[in-house]
Amino acid sequence: MNENLAVILTFVVYISLMLGIGIWSYRRTHNLSDYVLGGRSLGAWPSALSAGASDMSGWLLLGMPGYAYAAGWEASWMAAGLFVGTYLNWLLVAPRLRSLSQYANDSLTLPDYFSNRFGDKLVIRSISAFFILLFFTFYTSSGLVAGGKLFESVFGIDYRWAVSLGTLAVVSYTMFGGYLAVVWTDLIQGLLMVVALVIVPIMVLILVGQSPNELLASKNPALLDPLTNAEGSPLGWLGIVSLVAWGMGYFGQPHILARFKGIKNRQEIPYARRIAASWTALGLGGAFLVGVAGIGYFDTPLEDPETVFMSLVQSTIFHPVVAGVLLAAILAAIMSTADSQLLVCSSVLAEDVYRPLIQPDVSSEALVRIGRITVVLVAIIAWYLALDPERSVLGLVAYAWAGFGAAFGPAVLLSLYWPRMNKFGCLAGILVGGVTVVTWKQLQGGLFELYEIVPGFLFAVIAIVVVSLLTPVQNNGAEFIKQARS
């Protein structure tokens, strides 16, 4: 079979399957709760794999392998931080948020949860919605950039058309199917991603005939040392802390937190945690080995390290049909995150902007329609930002990840564990965390080389504690924490 034809047919079958799930989910979506959280009805497997797939996105098959290809064992610091962050998020946040989000007036979105938890109907909700829309614009754009690189590499079409094609594919099933479509497609996509990340490095390493460390030593011994960069210069504490600190971002990612709220019950969470941790370990380990395998396979360095997975798959190692399935894994990674992000944006605009500010008595069915229209509008903005082919997938993800982690992570954690936290502290934490990330990113040199999530998270915690202690006690804080534990 012609190689290009095999790949095209694989992509057509894959996208058709995703659209089919979207249509199936559309018929089971009757109100906003169904559209945003699937009626809180999903079990451990779809919840865990959906959280992982929507979390890792296209950067797991492009950004992470590219980083390992360029930096070797330096990339292990980031992988370790992400794994620990995944586990702690399921351990510390998932069970309490599942209980408390339902107790707090059946809160559907993150701004809705903050509003009901602290009795603030407008300010916290509006500020939270602003930061979600701001950072998700960049985050969704990163997925569309990855999609553009994929379609450009595989089909040889112009990058701008490639981005447009990827955007259309994601929007189609997200707009109609909502949360159910997103989660069930994520389940398939998550399995496909991790299988691809296990198969590709194993096959290449067998072909090359060397262990990962032997490959790194033969190409550049500096890549063997996790304490130095590729040039052999020490990373220093700023570099190591910045890489490990990626794990701090998990506590504030709205699209991941939505999976905790949508799981069937708390009893499913320990099982889901084990599934999520196993999936993450396999995915991160495989992504690292893909980069190392690329170092040994290619004699001429790749112009764009983020294409190492695609370049290996498109080599003569794999049968065209297998190559098509493996390349579809990249599309799976892209779609599984972009759809979640678009869904969160649409639910935030419908539930946290349109309802409180424009039409308080709007029907649930009308909100679903508004949410679907929002998916298209947000996708258009992200598509426009993604049209620049020079944008880095990892760079865009890093900025959005830090923004969410700092703006919402401390507020979520303390709202689940500290009875004394009040609405003034919550608002201060969100503002200080978000503004710190935006400001820190613009500064260069010295201490400002530290990944912006670290000062953003730290300053947000301080702001929450100080402002809460200086302002009146919220009388029902202890009751909320009691419900979170139950």
C-alpha cells in the first residue's frame, strides 16, 4: 500500500471515530450539567485517562521528546516533577473537590466553585473567568501549533492550512458532544498515546543496538549528567527548581480539575489515581526515550527537535499502516487537550459570564447552545494565534501552565483544607498569582530566569493567608472543610 495513502486512510478512520463519539454524546446531552460534567456519572478508567490525556497534550509527543533529544537527562527533572504533581493532585485534591464541588450548590465550573464556596456572586467569578480565558487562549493555541506541525509534516500541506484542518477536527465533536464526547474520546486517545510512546522507542533502540546511556555517551557525554545542560554547564538551583516546579501546576488546571468533579463518586478515586499514575509514568518515560532514540538514529541533527517523534515514525522502520496509527497518536494527543480546553472556556463563558452578567434567568438548554457557540469563537482566536509557525509548543504550554498553576492552585488547595480562608483571601490569591506570572514572564536575567510558576505560586499562598487573617472570618468555613473530608 502507498505510504501516504495508508496514513491518510488511518487519519480518516480515526477522525470519523471521534466524530461518531461526538454524535453519540450529543444525543445524551440534555442540560448544562451533562454538557459540562457529564452528569457526574463517569467511572475510574475514563476519568483517569481523560485527565492524563487532556493534561499532557501534543507536547508529550512533540515538546517532551524534543526536550530530551536536545538536552538528554536534564529533561528527567521535568518528568519527575510532573509525575509527582499528578499523583499528589489525585491524592490531595480529587476526593475533596469531588465532594465539596457538589456540596457547594452543585458547582459545575471552577469560578462557580469559588463563588459558592466563599459566597461571592460576581467578583471572584469574573476574575477567575478572565484568567481562564486568557491562559487557555495560549494553551489551546499550543495544541493547534502541534497539529499544524503534524499535518504539515505528514501531508506536506501549507502550515496555515494544516492548523485550520486540525482546528476544524477538534471543534466538530467538542461543540456537539460536550463533556461526554471529550472524556470518551480522551479514553481512546490516552490509550493510543501511551502505546505509541512505548512502541516507538523500543523498536528504534532495538534497531540501533545500544542502550539509552550508551547512545548519549557516544553522541555527547554531557547529556548523561542531569546536573548539566547539553553544553556541559551546570544547571544550578534555578534551573533544577524551574524544571521540577512543573509539578506545582497541576493543582490549578481547570480542565484536569473538571475530571475530579465529574467522576461518579469518591470511591472511584483511589482506583483512578493508580491508573493515572501508571499512565503518566509510561507516557513520560516513553517520551524521554523517544528523544534519546532520536539522538542515536539520526546522523544529521534535526532542524526542529520537536519533530523527533514524527521523524522516527516516518522513517523506514515502520510499516505504512503502523506509521499511520502512530502518527494518529499525535493527533490524539492534540485533540484530547484542545477539546478539554475549549469545553472549559465554553462552560465558563456560559455559566460564569453570560448567566450572572447578561441573563440570570436563562434556561439550561439555552446555556448549552451558548456554550457550543463559544467553542467556535474561542477556537477562532486560538487558531489565529497558532498561525505563526515559529511558535514553540513547549513554550506556549509552559506559560499557560504557570498561569493556571499560580492563579488557581493555591486557592484550590487552601479552599479544601483551611477553614479560615475567606473570599478576600481567595480573590487576593487569584489576582496575585495570575499577575505575578504575567509580569515575571516579561522580565529577564538573574532571579527572573526562575520559572514563573514558582514565585507566582509562593506569592499567591502568602496573599491568601495574609489577607484572610486580616479580614473577617467566614462563618461556614469549617462546615465546608467538614463536607470536603466526608
